Amino acid sequence: MNNHSRRQFLKVAGAAATSLLLPVRRAPLVARPRKVMLGAISYSFRQIPGSAEEILGYMQKLELSTIELMGGPAEAFAGAPAGPARPTSVGELSPDERREYREARRAHGAAMAEWRVSAPMERFAALGDMYRDGGVDIDILKLGQPGWSDAEIDYAFRAARAAGARGISFEISNEAGERMGPFATKHDLAASMHNHTQVAKPDFSWDVPLSFSTQNMLNLDIGHYVAGLGTSPLPVIRQYHDRITHLHLKDRRSPENGAENVPWGTGDTPIVEALQLLQEEGYPITAMIELEYDIPEGSTVMDEMQTCVDFCRAALM
């Protein structure tokens, strides 16, 4: 889409500010009305204060009713032990300081593993209640890794259920699908696998990681897809629409154009077309905004998020 078209989308966006919000209660993987569920991954707010309460406030300000909530703020709300403060620049630490920081991180990792196996599900239920009462549905909890112990993976799914989420999300690989699939089946929740540019590798497959459980799903990042392959992700959406929980929306350029992450409407990712495909077909797929491009001078995270929200709503008018 050219810059003129982008300006036109933004010009008319305000009129659609509330017309695309959906009810927050829904069953997993059930066909939904022909309205696109527009939300955001909380990673988008990483450059500003990010407690669970603050993130809820950001979503309310943007009038977005569904979120993929990162594990960090969710676990902090539930009472997880605090980790070491992250240095401004690890590269500027002395060898002794770097060693101390690594040791502190290892100790925190051990403390987290111990905490997770007995973490209070009541706090995750309270988290879900707080968000729903605030008009925002925790759709997906980005929590859990294939390298975790069985008990920790069980915890991730139990936390997702307590918060009212459809499932958890993590990075895609054949090994991840095999490891997480049985837990997804056991808990009857989605194990949603996120792609980066590894889609361009000759041996990459969607089908293999999906094969280990009917609850193994895809979190299709259309920007990373374009940056990896330089082709449209729309055929993937069509083919796997019943195995995709949510999209990540970002604008990246194709490999031949540098593959950069850029302000929306200036790259090669068919964001408008993807949103309109969800709308036209009524696919049960949430569209999550992920703010990853550099914030322009004089702007703010919330300004850029509002631009992305307006862009989406204009595309869906």
C-alpha cells in the first residue's frame, strides 16, 4: 500500500473507533461473527512501564478488547519472585559485574522454577477478572517454554485456564510441537506457535509441529513471514485458518528490500489484505498489533500504537 493510501486509511479511522470490539467471553476455537477481533500483544508496551495494571490501562485507552499478555507481568501480578535489575547495557559491565549478573539470573531462574510448581492459581484468576472487569479479554498468555520441566509446563497451562485464556504461545519448531502437544491435549487448551523468519529455511514445516496434537496451533506473524520469504502470507491464512489462534500484525519489508521493521503502510506486509480476509471469511482468528518499529523522534509508544489501531480500523470499515 502506498503512502497516499495509508494517509487515507488514517484519515477515516476515527469513525470506526468502537465498531469492531467483540464480546470478551468465547469458547476456544469456535467460529465467531464476521467481525475481526482486534487486540495487541503486551510486548508492544515494552518501552514504557509495564505492570499488569498499567498494561490494562493502555489497552483501555486504545479501546482494544483483547490481549496476548506476556508472562512477565502476569507472573509478577501472581506474586513471582522479582529478578535482578537489568543493566542499561550488558556490554558496558566489567567481567566481574557480568559474571555477577549471570549468577543472579541463574539464581532467579531457579527460584522461578520452584515458585511455578506451587504458584497460586487464585492470583491468575484475579488477573483474568481484573482484565474482564476492565473490558479486556486475556486471549492468549505468552507463558511456557518447551525447555521447562513437566511441572512448569503444566503450570503454564493451568495459569492460562485460570486467567480465562484460550491457551499459551511460544516459538515454533518441530521439537516444540512434539514437547508441548501432549500438554495441550491434556489441558484442552491451545499451544500456539509463533514464527520468525525461520519460515524461509528449506526444511521448515507448519505441518510437522501441528501434527503432535489437535490443540497445537499457529500464531502467524505476517511481518516476519514477509521478511523471511518475501511472499504473501494470505495463502497460509487460508490453508491453516482453522489452526491459527491469532496473527501478529507488523509491517516488514521483503528480503530484497532489506527486511526492516518499518512504520505501517511503508513496508511490504499486506496488513490491510490480511485483516480484510479475516473479515470476509469470518475466520476465528484474533488480530494482534505488535509494535516493533523504532519510535519516530517526537512520538511516543502510545502515539504509535494509536496510529496502528487507527490503521486497522480504517482497513476494516
